[in-house]
Amino acid sequence: MKKLQNVKKDHDKRLTNLTKNQKVDKEKAELITLNQKLVDSAILAIQSAIANQVIFFKYFLINIVYV
């Protein structure tokens, strides 16, 4: 009987945590949607920075190899 109570208690705890996480995720999604232009700009900035690093790294390696 004690084991069944523990399982029910654990189940309730998990369900509560899932409900909380679902609420937080929904709020995050709403914020992303409300700030879509800003989010898109941030994504482009990050992609550009990554691309520039790759270009710089390739340039750096080429100069090391040929020096």
C-alpha cells in the first residue's frame, strides 16, 4: 500500500512539474511571436557572426600554411 502511495505522489509531482513547464514554454513562445522582428534580426546577426568567423578561420589557416 505504501508503494502505491509513493507512486501516486511521484505521478502527481511529475504532472505538476510538467504543467509548470508547459506554462513557461507557452509564455516563451508568446514572447517570441510578439517580438518576431527582433528575433529574426538576432538570428541573422548570429548567422553573420558565425559566417565571418568561418571566413576568418579559413583565411587564417591559409596564411599559416603558405607562410
